[in-house]
Amino acid sequence: MSELQLMVLVVAVIYLWECGVWLRRGAVAFRMDARGRWRLHHPATALGNPAGGLVLAPPLPPLGYLIPAAQSPLSVGPDGVFAYVAQCLNPGWRPPQSGRWLPFTDVRDLTVSGRRLRVGKLTLVTTNSLYQAGSLAAQLRELAALPATRREQALAATLRAAFDTAAIQARWQTFAPLARPLRNSCNLLWCYLFLLAPAAIWRFGFLRTWLPVLLVLLAFTITNTVLFHRAHRRLYPMEEDDRLTQDCLILLAPASSARAHDTLARHLFTGFHPLAVAQVLLSPEDFTAFARRVVLELRHPVLPVCPESAPPAALATEAAARTALLGAVTNFLQGQKINVPDLTRPPERAEPACLTYCPRCESQFTTPDGTCPDCNCLPLAKFPG
Ligand SMILES: [Zn+2]
């Protein structure tokens, strides 16, 4: 392998690394393809572990976006916070969770450390991103400052805001024109990095071309840094520390610079429920399929619903939070003119011999009763008739 080939290979490997996004289970990613269509992706099981998995952004031009959206990793009630949720948006098992119960009287000394939300020295929960951790910390501080009687009202308002599709649309309308010049520049940088610069070095030799190649590369990374900085300041005005870190990366690492548009999009929908984001971005068919999965999971989470060691107050908080979320999802779907009983009707029988099905994962069985082995002994439901 020549030195030029090795150099291109190293840059390509770093670039592919930049295309990967680690998602904690309980999050999904919306990926835009070359034709501008959005698809839903769950954390990979092959490239992942029980806590999360990798999702790859489209690596070839025209470069699209990859935008994650995550469910809240906390069950919050008027009395306290339970660092546990029974439902998981993704197929398969729920992720490991700390299961810490924290009454609001003990919500003091709340800090954000990277993706972790900490109370004193203890990690309450590991979130999907620094921004989600910050958003949850702000929400908990606000709730802790309220009298208990007003917390229920505040929680209901937070849930309503999480399903506000008009706000999601507005966010996208703000983002799209800000990101367009950056995305164009990223596409040009990709072509320069992987086609033009190697071709110039191959044709004229490294000694004659290294300086002009480097100067053009620098012009690209400076342009991307300026465009990213301006757009980021507008979209995430409070995230100054992260902005500085990303500015440095985009300026000094060409592979990161070629994905700057994606970095800008990554936290766009923090705080919104993934189902509401799906309604805005996905086709009606894909949205309906995802909605069915969300409702079934809320109604029939994998067993045991809660850890056996959880105190009664935590169990009550989990049940109340899941019921409130199911109510919000149902209202939201009705608002989208979706008939929820129709949406959650039993699946079609795969074969006439099938008598029962799992109400969560929808596996079908020929036995007249029993439990689903994939959902930790969740009782099966009978097919009608
Ligand atoms: Zn099942």
C-alpha cells in the first residue's frame, strides 16, 4: 500500500467513526437519505451492548442528517423521581437502569457531568446526551422548587410540550436555512478530502502539493467552523462550552469538519417525545407503525414491570408516569385522526394454526395459552374467534 493510499484510508476510518452515533436504548434516530426522505432507526444490536447501540449516518454525498430523539429515562411524579422507566421504544430488552428513588425533598446538589445527571456523588441516570441531561436537570430543579400540589400541573404541561408538533416544525424551520450553507460546505469538503486532494497528490507528488492542499483544507475547516458557530449559537444559545469544543474539532479535524452539519442537528429535538418527531418527519405509514409499537410497549412492558427492590413510592410513581404518558400518547394520536383501538388491533394470524400472540412483541404461538419467552413470561393473548 502506498503512502497516499494509507493516508486516505486513515482519513476514511476517522470519517466513518464520525458517522457513527451511539444511542442509548430508549432512543431512536431519524436518518435523512439522499432524496430527502426520513427513516427511523433503532440502536443496532450487532454493534451494541445491553445499554445502547450504534447508528450510522449516511456517509456518502449528498450528505443527509442523522437526528436522535430519546424518551425520558426518568419516571417523575409529584412526590419524587424514579430513575427507571418500564417501557422502551426499541424492540428487545430495556436497558440497565440505576433504579434510584429520589423524593423531591432530597433533590439538592443536582449536577450534570457529561451525559450523567448526578445527585451529590451518585449518578441518578445516564442520559442520551449532554443536552438531554441539562434539560432534565432544569426540569427537576423547577419541579423541586414548586409545592407538591402544583407539581402535577407542571408535569402535565411538560408532557403537552413534549408532543407539541408545531414547536417541532418551528424548530425545523429555524434549523433548515441555518444548516443549508454548512451542509453544502460539508459536501464540498467531502469531495475535496476523498477525491480532489488525493488526485492532486497522486498527479503532482506530495512535495509539490502539500502546502496548497493544506491551505485549501484550512479554508474549508475555517468556513465550516464559522458557519457552525453562528448556527449553533442561534439554535443552542445556552450551550457555550459544547460549542467551543465542537468549534475546535471542526477547525482542526477535517473528518469531523465534513460532518459538522450533522453535529449541528444532533440535539435539535431534545425534550420532544420521539413519537411527535416521527409525526413531523416520517411518512404516514412509518409513523403509524411506530405509533403502534409505542402504544403496545406502554400497555405491556416487559416483565417484571419494576425492580422488586423498588420502594412502594417508586412503584406508584412509575405506574402514574406511564399512565400519564399513555394518556398523552392517546390524545396525541386522536389529534392526528388515528383511531387507537384500530391501531392496536391484534395482528393478522401468520398461519391458521396460530391461536395466541404476545401483546408486546407480537410473536405468534400455536398453544392455546401460555407466556412469551422473549418478553420474560408476559401472558399471551388469544386471537379473536
Ligand atoms: Zn413477546
